[in-house]
Amino acid sequence: MKVLVCVSNVPDTTTKVTFTNDNMEFNTAGVQFIINPYDEIALARAIELTEGGKGTVTIVNVGKADTEPTIRKALAIGADDAVRIDATPSDAYFVSYNIAEYARDKNFDLILTGRESIDYNGAQVAAMVGEFLDIPSFSIIKKVEFDGSIATVDREVEGGKEIINVSTPFVAGCAEGVAAARIPNMRGIMSARTKRLEVIAALESGQSTRIIKYEVPPQRSTVKIIPADEVGKLVELLHSEAKVI
Amino acid sequence: MSVLVYVEHAEGNFKKSALEIVSYSKAIADQLKTNLIALAIGNVSDENLTALGKYGAEKVLNVSDKKLDNFVNEAYSFVIADTAKQEAANVIVLSNTFSGKGLAPRLAVKLKADFVSGAIELPDIQNEKFVVKKTTFSGKAFAYVELLSSIKLITLTINSYQLIESAVSSKIVKISPEFRDSDFRATVKQVVRSNDKTPLPEAELVVSGGRGLKGPENWHLIEDLADALGAATACSKPVSDADWRPHEEHVGQTGISISPNLYIAIGISGAIQHLAGVSSSKTIVVINKDPEAPFFKAADYGIVGDAFEVVPKLIESIKEFKAQK
Ligand SMILES: Cc1cc2nc3c(=O)[nH]c(=O)nc-3n(C[C@H](O)[C@H](O)[C@H](O)COP(=O)(O)OP(=O)(O)OC[C@H]3O[C@@H](n4cnc5c(N)ncnc54)[C@H](O)[C@@H]3O)c2cc1C
Ligand SMILES: Cc1cc2nc3c(=O)[nH]c(=O)nc-3n(C[C@H](O)[C@H](O)[C@H](O)COP(=O)(O)OP(=O)(O)OC[C@H]3O[C@@H](n4cnc5c(N)ncnc54)[C@H](O)[C@@H]3O)c2cc1C
């Protein structure tokens, strides 16, 4: 089985988000970048499905050279090789178009992404890649298992899940439950240095949205502390002041 | 020109989130001085379809076909795209639900539409510009995204727009678009409902528990308070990691993001990753025994105290309040 795992390079979850250039750019100063946490889940599942000679895992990232430490980490965790499509990921359409065009003639059986990136939160790439390639897509899955080329996928739906049968190839966005994220071991880190990381040029997608400004949410006004023996007061405030009950 | 809104339903009934996006889409149609057309796929009674007129849908299209009994992204997005073309829609709106997330990106590609997911306000339409506000960095910031293409696509975050009645008389039109066989490559074998309660992303009131509750055997406190309020339940990440609660309940940066009217956090410290997923809640109540817990800085109301003493009293107090009403 040939698996393609899409990996996004995102700020560490503890990052305090600020902006520069008149609130038009994310301030990366001092920010640590990591593999998007859901992509770690996708990668772990891809390795489970292929290890022991059962197949290969290729990493794809759309990004500039600064994303290479993240790609190397994915190789250290256990991917076989990687491709970086050399461009600033200007929006999900552009990213998905480039991933799809790269994958088009490579016969991947399975394309895994994370359910969403924790920076731009689009939850768009999985389904867009599916549409560009005209193959099925599942935006948020909790499980994927194979019996030959037929997969069983648990897809999250409002208030429950659907159990779906589908044959390869397809695209799926991984969420918790699909696999447990792995950490690289020493051997992985050593071998990652020599694994193939190909850099290819990006294609124009002919369409794009434009972020014109960022904004940090306003601070909440100071908390009202209610004495622990006067909970009735909280109920009263929730009713008459906050008007939520 | 028209605005097209795709409305989801559960067994023929429209949920509040569906009526929210009809209200939202009506406001866009008014700004653009055009008509609002709603599309529902599946079996919905004429009575329910007509009721969408109450929120401003002038025309309600309905496709009912056995082939569409189960939700299949590919086929549904094909039908929506086809309808958008027939109706010359230049703005298309869906809910940012699990199904909306499956459909909208495919639609964006089919229609070559610029697309914003997770909008939280009406678009700002001025001087030929069309700008939509959405949350980014998992709730730590907002982005204003400009859409440039002639067809624009938006998914709206649940609970971010109020219901506004603007009664128009609506006309129901049954349509039967063509399907492509290749859109039915995935087959739904089974649908598993987790329970009858409101799904967490749609809940208006949420009671959430953290590691401060010590173990799953104490979750009756969270559940009883939620029942008294008619709320959904949630938890912090370590709680679902330890299998005290199912993963679906985990909120935060790596769980689900919610924006209920009321979020009550009990025994949760308020780590930055937790706050990311809940900070857009309208009102936040924190119950924690540590007065220095960071969550108090992000709360509207706080009680410093032991959850095992405070919560039972709060449950009684809520019950009394409900009984009086
Ligand atoms: C400098 C900069 C400027 C930007 N400007 C804009 C802008 O003007 N307008 C705009 O809409 N967005 C902008 N973005 C956001 C960026 O384009 C998003 O990362 C991209 O849109 C992907 O969408 P998403 O993050 O919402 O992905 P999602 O759809 O939420 O991600 C789902 C999954 O897709 C995969 N994936 C996501 N991104 C990549 C990637 N780059 N390479 C490989 N796999 C990936 C991962 O598996 C991820 O888990 C900008 C980003 C940067 C760094
Ligand atoms: C990559 C990454 C992603 C993450 N994503 C998420 C996420 O999405 N969501 C998330 O929640 N976390 C996430 N985390 C974890 C996060 O950093 C915190 O560890 C976690 O939120 C803490 O959970 P907690 O508040 O339940 O537990 P703790 O931090 O242990 O806090 C327990 C709290 O309970 C209080 N308490 C104890 N006893 C009582 C009592 N009897 N009565 C009242 N209060 C009491 C304590 O004072 C304390 O404040 C992530 C971490 C990482 C590294």
C-alpha cells in the first residue's frame, strides 16, 4: 500500500499569538513550529498500515524551506520519503491543488491529512484534494481499517458516526482515535537525515482568497467572584445579568 | 444572481443551526438586493419546507431520491453545485457542521468559488469588496478574509448568528437533478447515534469537567448539573486521554471548538490549549479550588471552592430556579 500523508507546519500549541506589519502578518519571532497534531495521528496510522514491508509512506508539505525541520521530524517518526512543494501556502485551494497535481500520477492508495490545521483551521484540504482528484473524501474520520483494497472508515457526523465501506483510492482527514501519535526514536532521527526529501516547484492554481487583517480577541472584563456558599447568587446572575438561563 | 443556502435536517426536521444560516443568508441576500433560495436534500414535509419562509427563504428547493437516503459527500456536493448553477447563485452558504465540512470544500473546487470556512459574522460588503471574519489559530485570533472570485462560498460557525424572522411567502419546488454513478463509490453500512442529547458543537449550554474531578466515578456531578440545565457535557484533554470520557467530548485546540452561550468549567485549570477551544463562549463560569488557576482570568464568573461541595449546591439551586419558572 502506498500512502501519502499531508503535513502542515504549525506554531506550537503553547504559542501566544501576536501579529506584525500592521496586523497583516503572523509574528513568528520566537515561535516554535511543530507538525500539526492531527497530522501526527495521520502519520502514525500510515506507518501502522505499511510497516514490516507492507508499503511506503510519503510526506508532502506545501511550504518554504523553513518547514524542513518539520518534514525531517515526520521522516524521523517513520515516513520513507518526502516532497516539499516550494511555495508559501497562500490558501487551502492553492495547497490542495498542488497536493492533488503532485499525487495525480503516483498511484497512491490512500491520502491522509489531519482533520484541520490548528493555525488556519480551514478543514478544507482533505475534501478539496478529493475533489481535484475526483475520488471520495471523508473530512473527519475516527478510524480506518483495511481488508485488501476495501476500507472501513468511521466518519464523524452530528451526534454520532457513520461506518462506511469504500475502495481505494480515497482521502481522509484524521482525528483522535485513528492512531496514537508516535515519537521519533534515536535510530529514526539518525536515518531521517539521509532519507530523500525532494523539492519541487509549485503550480499556479489561478484562484485565491486573501487575508487582509488579523485581530486578537478582546480581553474579557474582570471575573466576578461569587462566594462558594452563595451559589444561588450565581444562578441569579446567569439569569438576570448574563441572560443565558 | 441569488443567494443559495443549503439546509441540513435530521429525519426531516430542521435544527436551530439550519434556521440560523437561513437568517444569515437572508441578511446577505438583502444586502445584495437579491433573492434567497434554500435547498434541502432528502425527505422533508412540505410543512417544514414552507416554514423556512419564516426566516426569509423565498424559494425552497427539495430533492428527494432514494439514492440520497444516506449522506455521501460526492453526490450531495454534486447536487448543490448543480443547483447553484441552475439558480445562478453567486453566494452559497452552508453550516460549518461535520457534513458542511465534507461538502463545502468540494463545492469550492466544483464552482471555482473562493471559500471561507467558519465565518462568525455577516460579510462586510462594501466598495465591491467582500470580506468575511473567521476564527483562526484555534480561537486565539480572528482573520478577515477577502473573497475575490465571482462566486463566493461561506460556512457559518454554529451559534454565531441569531434567528431573525423576516416572513416571506415561500414557494416549494421539487427538483430531480441528474446523478453521476461515480459519486456513489462510498457506501454507508451503519449509522451509530451516540445518544439523544444535543451534539456538543450545537449545544447552547455546556458543562465541562477536568482532572480536578479525580475520576470517572465522579462524573455524575457533571451529568446532573448538565441535566438540571439542559446542557451538553464536555471535558479537558487529559480526561478523554485517560478514557474517563469519550473523545467526542474533548474540547480545546486539539479537540472541538465550541461557542455556546454558557460554558461552565469545573476542575479545569485553563491551559492555553483548553482556552483556545472555548474562548468564544459568550459567558464562562469557572469553579476551581485554586484561586490562582489561570482559567479565572478568562472567566466572567468564578467560584473558588471544592467542586465536590459547590456543584451539588449549584444543582439544587438550578433546580429551585427551574421549579419557580
Ligand atoms: C505566510 C502565510 C500567509 C497566508 N495567507 C493566507 C491567505 O491570504 N488566505 C488564506 O486563506 N490562507 C492563508 N494562509 C493559510 C494557509 O494557506 C493554510 O495553511 C492553507 O490554507 C491550508 O488550509 P488550512 O490550514 O485551513 O488547512 P486545513 O484544511 O485545516 O488542513 C487539513 C490538513 O491538510 C493538510 N495541510 C494543510 N496545509 C498543508 C500544507 N501547507 N502542506 C501540506 N499539507 C497541508 C494537513 O494534513 C492538515 O491537517 C497563509 C499561510 C501562511 C503561512
Ligand atoms: C499539543 C498539546 C495539545 C493539547 N490540546 C489540548 C486540548 O485540546 N484541550 C485540553 O483541554 N487540553 C489540551 N492540552 C493539555 C493542556 O496543556 C492541559 O494539560 C490540560 O488542559 C489540563 O487539563 P485539566 O485542566 O483537566 O487538568 P489540570 O491542569 O491538572 O487541572 C486540574 C484543575 O482542577 C483543580 N482542582 C483539583 N481538585 C479540585 C476540586 N476538588 N475542586 C475544584 N477544582 C479542583 C485544580 O486546581 C486544577 O486547576 C494539550 C497539550 C498539548 C501539549
